Amino acid sequence: MLFVGCVILIPTIISYLLGEEVYPALLVSSGIAILAGFLTGKLLYEPDIELRLRDGFFIVSLGWIMMGVIGAIPFWLSGEIPRLVDAWFESISGFTTTGSTILEDIEVMPKGLLLWRSMIQWIGGMGIIVLSIALLPLLGVGGMQLFKAEVPGPTIDKVKPRVRDTAITLWKVYVLFTVAVGVLYFIGGMNWFESVCHAFTTMATGGFSTRNASIGGFNSSYITVVTTIFMFLAGMNFVLHYRWLRGDYRPLLVSTEFRWYIGITVAAIIFVTISTFNTTFDSIWTALEHAAFQVVAILTTTGYSSFDYQLWAPAVQFLLLVFMFFGGMAGSTAGGIKIVRVLLLVKNTYYEIKRILHPKAVIPLTLNKQNVTQGVVNEIMAFVFIFVTIFIGGTVILAATGIDFMSSLGATASAMGNIGPGLGSVGPAETYAHLHPVAKMTLTICMIMGRLELFTIMIILSRGFWRV
Amino acid sequence: MNFRAIGAVIGFLFMFCGIAMSTSLPFSLYYRSGDGGALGITALGSFLVGLFLYRLFREHRHNMKIREGVFVVGVGWLILSSVGAIPFLLVGVIDNFTDAFFEMISAFTTTSATTLDSIEALPHGLLFFRSIAHWIGGMGMIVLSLAILPMLGVGGMQMFHAEVPGPTHDKLSPRIKQTAALLWTVYAAVSGVLTVLLMFGGMNLFDALSHTFGTMGTGGCSTRDAGLAYYDSEYINILVTVFMIIAGMNIAVQYRILRGEVSLLWTGSELRFYFGLIITVSLVVIGYRSITGAVLNGTMISDSVFHVVSVGTTTAFANSDFSAWGSMMVFVFFLLMFTGACAGSTSGAMKSIRILVLFKAAFAEIIRLVHPRAIVPVRVNKRALPTEVIGRIFAFFIIYLTSFVLASFVMMLLGLSMYDAFGTVAAMLGNIGLGFQGDTISSEYGHIPMFGKWVLAFCMVLGRLEFFTLLLILSPTFWKN
């Protein structure tokens, strides 16, 4: 809380410097956040308390919701987003790095708020790195215990110090990349403000832009290519980044997940390029540029757009829809099911056939030459099942509010995977403004569930959690 | 692989196909529909080929093992459909093999998708053959799901291994033969009852038999383009609804209920889930329709229940068009296409038991996360399931989803819209037949390009054989000794 309060001060100052009228709103929100954080800290702080598993789940889930509330305050107080539901939607969409917006016209928004909006995503991204690299493997959510050994930092059994050290190490990498992409944007002709905003949302795989037409609004191949590359990097496991930055290329080369990530991306880019060349684009290079951009933007769950993919063939749109479920690598800022789970499922299905033929043989599943137990595989499959179930539930609710079939499907998939644009009436050229408030609330719940890898939320809902 | 044993069984299949086809001859002659010659020749030919093969390999017929069984199951569907396609071509109502094959494979897999604009235009003999093919497909499914799949352990079906009535021999064929004979008797008896009841409702023998076949095979074929709506009879609609529910029950359970174990109706985990699902979804549909403006009366209620049961048991009679009920209803019915009725019934799709286990296992996973050291069993019928079985069921779910995604993708490459492709592929994989086509819901697929029809035919068999059986045959490991 204290942290968020201080962070809001940054856009406040900038807003003040730019002479905009929204700075009081930001200042007040910052004050509220600092005060609230200070009070809770003071009241509940007991230095020696040891965090237990359950508390971990609880803090993470609650933290995200609180952040969402605080993030919404500036939008609402400033009067730029008059309805609370909308402000909440925008804020949650930010903190979960989704990037869905209810703003019809982004360009008229005050700069202070736009910066805040981008910053929310960047902070969300920081949270996710801690969550996915430090917390989830320790808690063993959805098979993520596979990554337990990979987490850098000292291996202390207590959760708190370990998480802190890991987080700080990886945040350094995150900041480094953000600065790098910001500088590259600036060189490419964005002004400093837009460079900063886009740097924030690129590395967080968020997708908020300061332009109505998103990255497409810059009309610059350079910016498109830079964004594509950095989105791809943001979709990689940050532990891998940390390793190769320190000169250790081995994990990069042996990681099966990384090979699949590259393979899937390249295959999809080739397919989309071929299918859009001659139909939508005259030049193969333009086709390649937009294909690569869109594929990476969706696969890494960033959700920027350089071109309205609704104009492309159904098969291409479907591919992108499927990618919304895939997401980037585990341990990145991307959402979705994650490549590693997908690849283990594919492998397991293949082995299942062998197992039927040889009922008595033991055919173990391996990842990076490590055995994966049946228990872990079941956990991953349960994860996917719950993911799909929640997706279905969300779609039913959306359809019940009167939205058509494909739009409901697209909006929910997009929210679950933290992408941003969906299909139909919530496609990349549209916004979420016209949805029914119930639909908006449903989508924010989907975003949080998707972001926190489902289980965190589900646990709070399960009766067993409250029993001591 | 013992091809001689396979030859014997395939010979038997040919003979069987010939006999089945000849049952439509009386109707052809009675209605003077002019297709008697074609049907007769094909039936005779098929019977003779079968007899020849059977005589040749007769002494090997007991050497069947699991591998041979799987192969026969896969190839059997193709053989029956290919032979069945011949009379359609001979009579000339369908002018190419693809369409005729599609027609028959959809019948034998109890899907009842068609390429014809109007089935009423078919001569009576062929129409009857098309209907009885659904019923025979249902018989095949009973053997498959109660004798072969539990043995293979496809998608967790080994949990039914013990439940199947009949003697437990180690060899495949005697066991299958006796189990099948027992359960086919039940199947035939229930079908007989339905036929008589339908005739009370004013149908003639021909229509009553055809609709019985469509109902009991959970195929949904009709002799009318308008489906059951043609008869405009509340009695028939309710009667068919009830029998669809029965057809969706595990036939082994039907057998035990008939023998007096009525309490199974409310004690079995799967049945409870199955009934619960039908009731819940029906209530949702009725509720949603009454909120959105439909008048709440008896017709509306029975109509809603009819549709829920019809799609939920993967029967799908073409009656009224549920696409007019709003996008939420379309989505609900779309989901129903994936659930299916009970395992061991003639219905297709995922089956209630699997969905039940999926939910229970997912919930257990969540509990396990909070209490990492706790042992959380997943129970079905008061027995805890082993981890491997749960793994198999999850794997089944994943492969269902994957097949759906891949097939939809191919259909979109062939030019279908995303919505149509979703609806069509879901209808084929679940052996429903009734799919989305633009603004309407229809089981007529004449407009699909030729390659697309083969893809859909593949989907029907894939879904019918519970995915792994067909994938098994297609995998290189299967052919290695």
C-alpha cells in the first residue's frame, strides 16, 4: 500500500508539471493509499510472524483486489471515468496486465492519468514476476513446482526472505529491459511521454497504449519491430533472462519450453503471413510485419494491435483465439495457460496411447530430462480443466447479458488470458465500453482468476480454506 | 496382428450388414419405392462376401486379442459405411461416393448428419436402411463401450470393468459375445416397447420403427424433414423425450434395473449426475425463455425439456430451431454437445461420468493445494479412484478439446466461419448431428466442400470410438510387434 501510494505520486508530479487539472485527484488517491498502508502496517505488524501457505494465497489474492480499488480511485475522482464500474474495470485490467479498455477515446485523456494507467500495468507486471517465479513454484500451483529448483536466489526454507531476494534480483532484469525498450522507442521517434508509457506496458505484456489505434497509430515499422521483439522477450521466463545476462546460456539452450515457444511463434507467423499476403496485404514484408506483431502480441498476452485482425480469415482469427489460451512461458509477465503446461499435455496425450498399448509398462513423462510424476500431470490437467470451466462460466454470463456468441467467447478468453482485445464487438478496433455492468464485473473477475493462475481465487472459495 | 482372426470377424460384419440391409426390403416392396433391386443386390453381395471370408477363416475366429479387437472396431465402421453407401449410388439418389459414405458413416456413428436437402425424397427402402443403421450403430457402441473400452482403459473406462454383466473370461470373444447378447436383448426389448407406443400415437409401422431406431440409437434420424414436429403431437414429443433419457442411460444399468434393482436410479453417481444435469439445464432454459418473453405453459416446458434431452443425449431430432432463443441458449446447447449422456449408452460425446470425475478431481486438487500433505480421494459410487484413472480421464478431456480445436481450424481453412466451424465440429465429435449453420441450426451438410466432408466423417468416427481407439490404430506403435 505504502508502495502504491508513493508510486501514484510520480504521475501526480508529472501531471502538475504539465499543468493538468487532474493532479488533485491523483494526490488524494496517493494520500489515501499511503494512509491505509501505513495504518494496516502499524496495526497488524508483528515482526516474527511466519507466513504459511494459506496466508500466501490469501495475501496475493487480496493484494490484487486492493490494488485494483486504489488504482481505480484516480480515474473516478478526476471525473474522467464517471462510473465506478468502469474505473474498476480499467484499473483491474491494468493491474492484471490485460489491457482491455472502456475508454472510447484514449487520446483526450489527461497525460497524468494515461501515465498512471500504464504504470499500473508495469506494477502489475512486477507483481506477476514475484508471483510466478517465487510464489507459485513454492506453493506448487498447477504443476509449477517443476520450477522450484530453477528459482534463483538463496534456498532458504522460509518463504519471506526467499521471495524477497528472488524478487529483487528479477526486478532488476525487468527494469533493465524496460529502460532498454524505452530508449529504443525514443530513438524511433516517440516522444518521451509515449516512450515511457509504452515501455511500461510492453514489458508487462499489458497492452495499454496512449493512442486509439494502439501501436498501429505510430505507422512506423521500426516501432512495430521493436515492440514485437520486446513483447517476445517479456513472454520469456525471466529466470532465463537473468541467466543469460550473467553469461550463462546453457538454460536457454536446454529449455524445452523455450524451444516450443520459439517453434509455436515461428510456425504461427509463417501461417499468418501466408494467409494474409495477397488477401489483406500487397507486400509480403508488410504481411510478415503485421503477422509477427499480432502473433506475438496475442501469444504473449500483450494485446497491442497494429492491424485489426478481424479483417483476416476466420482460421487466422481462430489461431489467435487459441493463442489467447496458450500464453507465454511460465515465469514471464504473460498470462494464459503457459507454454510449459501445453507442452506437457501434448506429450502426455501422446504417451497415453503408448500406455494403453502396453498396460504394464511404466512410461514416465519427462521435461528437461526430469521425470514428471502422474500427480503433477494430473494437477496440470486439472488446471486446464478449471481454466476452461471458468472460461465457459464467464461466457455463459456474458451471453446472458445479451452479447452475441462470438463476442462473449472472445471477451472471456481475452480476460482469462489477460490479453485485451477479443472478438466481434470487443475486437481490437472496439472497446469494452458498451458492455453491461454485470458483464464488466464478470470480466474483471475472470482477469483476476486468470492472472492469479486460478487456484489462488478458487482456494478462497473452497470451504477447506477457512477451516483451521 | 492376427489377420486371419480379423478376417473372420470382418466376414461376420459383412454378413451382418447384408442381413441388416435386407430388413429394408419388405418396406421397399410394400411402398413400391423402386430401390428394392439395389438394396437386394448389395445385401446379397455383402452377405456372400462375408460368408466367403467367414468360411475361410472360421477356425481362427477365437484368436482375437485386444489389438485385433481394436483394429476390427476401427475398420468395422468403415466397412459397414462403405457397403451401406452402395445402394445410394446404385439408386442414384446420391451421385458421388463421398456424400453416400458421409450419409452412412453418420448413420452408423449415430450422428444423423446428412448431405441431402430433403430426406423425404429418399425412397422408403433406403430411408429405412438409413434409420436401422443408426440402431445398429447403437448396438456396436454398446459392445464397444462395455466390452472393449473398459479392457483398454480408454479415458478411464476401466472403472466399468467390473460392472459389466456376463462371465469374466480372459479371452475377448466369448466374453464379448455373451455380454453383447445379454445387453442387446435389453436394447431390443426397450426398442420394441417404444415402437408399440409410437404406433399408439398414430404413426404407421414404418415411421414408428424409424423413429425408434433414431431414439434408441441416440441418432436422431427421422423420416420427415421437419423431424418430430411433423406429427405435432404432445404425446409423441413426451414419449420420445422419456425414451431418449432411457437410451442415454448405461445399458448395463438398464439391465440391472429391469432385473429389479430399481434403487440404482438414485444411488448411482453417474445417473444422479445425468439426471441432475438434465433437470438443471432444463430449468435454466425454461427460466431464460420465460424471462425473455416466451409464454410459460405446458408446450413451452415440454418443448424446452425435449431440446435439452435431445441435445444432451446426443440424439438431436430436428424440431424447432433453438438459435432463436438468444445467444446464451445457443451457448448452453453448444456446451451440451460436449457433455453427452452416460457411459455404456448409445450416446456420444464426453459422458456424464467423466465430467463428474473431472469436477471432483479438480476440486480435490484445490483442497490438496491448501493441505499439501492431505490425501484427498476422488470417489465414484463410494469407491476411491486411482490416480491413473483420473489421469486417463483428464487426458481424454484434453484430447477431446485438442481434436475440437484442430478440426475447427481445418474447417475454417476450408472457408467456414468460426461460429459454423465450432458448431459443426462439436456436433460431429459428439455424434449429435445438429450443428450451427449461419443463422440456423441444421443437420444438413451438403454445402461443405468434399474434403471437409471427409474431415467431418473422420471426426464422427474419432468421437464415436472415444478418440484413443482410433488414434491407437493410427499410431506407429500399434503396428510394431
